Amino acid sequence: MSTVNAPNSKIDQTVKIFDTFYLFEAIVPAMEYEVIYSYFQSVMGTTQAAANFTVTVFRIAQESQTPVMAIFEQIKGLDQPQLSLTLAYYLNGLQSLSTLLGIDAVATPNYYAARNVVV
């Protein structure tokens, strides 16, 4: 008897999620990459954070089919809290509707629905 959704117990589910997340590939103009990366280097504390935010902007641009420089113009000059909220807004539009990034209020699940969830 086979099932469609049989989980592989040998693969950690978080690793599977991050592996598919970081398999993102895009060919971008070097000049645009350098402009955005250097901006994030001036705003962020570490080069790793700057690289992650740069990739995030290019991913948002590719998924939303918006020119990357148009997105960059919207986020240029924002301080870190505003920058985080703006990128969370864009990322929430790209990911699953069951999760939201950057939301401060904790969603309380319906008791009757939550008790049926098997962990």
C-alpha cells in the first residue's frame, strides 16, 4: 500500500525547507547587484546580513516580476525597522498564506481546529 504524502524519516523537514529555499538561482546584472549589495553593507552590521538581504531583494523582484531597481528605490533610505517591515510585506506576498513574517501579534488558533492537529 503506497501513499502520496509518505514522509521520509531520514530527512529533517527543516533541512528540506531550507534546501529548497536556498536553491534559488538567478542571473542578474553585476552593476545592479553591486549597487544593492553595497547599500546593504552600509546599512547592515555584517556582510552575511547584507548578502542575505541582497538575495532577498532579487528574489522578490524575480517572483513579483518587478524591476529590481524599482524595489530598491522603495527601500533605499529606510532605517532597519522600516526595512524589515517592507521586506516582510513583500515576502508575505510570495510565501504560503499559512505563515506571515514580521507580524507582532500571535495568532490564537481555534481550539477545536487546533486539537485535531497531530504533532
